[in-house]
Amino acid sequence: MKKNMTTVTFKGTPEQEAQLLEVIAKYKGVEGALMPVLQQAQEIYGYLPQEVQRIIALNMDVSMEEVYGVTTFYSQFALNPKGGVAIAVCLGTACYVKGSGEILEKITEVLGVPAGSTSPDGRYSLEATRCIGACGLAPVLTVNGEVFGRLTAKDVPTILAKYTD
């Protein structure tokens, strides 16, 4: 699943960069160290923007393409910051066959936020996820960890109304 980059302005601090450089120094030259460095970088920043990926690539002597390839391959990595309202729609098999694709489309229509991105103001983020283990409630979405199940696209505006001004 392709992750989209948004135009959210990166707001890293010098303290965060110092932490990241410490992590990189700890793993530099260690075979297979890119994954733990990326994981710890995400803990530091909350996501892995291009600026952070560039720091990692330069300081670990790996290509930007390799770093980006890893961050886009593994679903545990976020390329965008989570919004204040973090929405995830399950596209696992049970949810998908019961209409989660239409639910995802409706959320994008209502909020103007495509899957895999965050609104420019940082208010909303929308992710299409793999199975979240609530197949009996299919189709399912979560908002800030709260699970909503047995949905149709018609339910979306009512759910989102709880999180909009």
C-alpha cells in the first residue's frame, strides 16, 4: 500500500536531532541496524519525515532510496504525523468485503484527507490499515483508538461529527 506524503511542515527540534544522532552513533557500522534506527527515530519524532530519513541516510552511509524503501515497505512506519484525530479504516479481507473501501472513500470525501496522509493543519490523519483483529464487527474503523464496527458509508458523517467543530 502506497503511503502519501503531505505538506505538513516538519518541526523537529535540536534536542530531537541530538537524540537521533546518538542512536545512529550507537548503531553505525552494525549489520542490519537500519530497522532499529528507524524504529527509535520514529519514537523520537512520532513519524519519519523526509528530513529525518535524510539525516539517517547521510549518517549511516546508506542511500536515501534504501531508507525510503524500508519506511514505505513496513506498515509500522509513519511518514506523516498523526493528526489530533487519528482515523484508521481496516481494509483486511472481512472488512473489505463488507464495504470498508466505501467507508474510506466517504471519510476522504467528508474531511478532504486522502488515505495515508494528514490534513495540512494537523487536525486529521487517515490510514488504511490491515486487519485489526475485529473481524466479527466488520467493517471497522478506529478514531483515536476507539473502535466503531458494523458500519456503512452512511454512518461516517455521524461518527466524524463527534470529532469536528
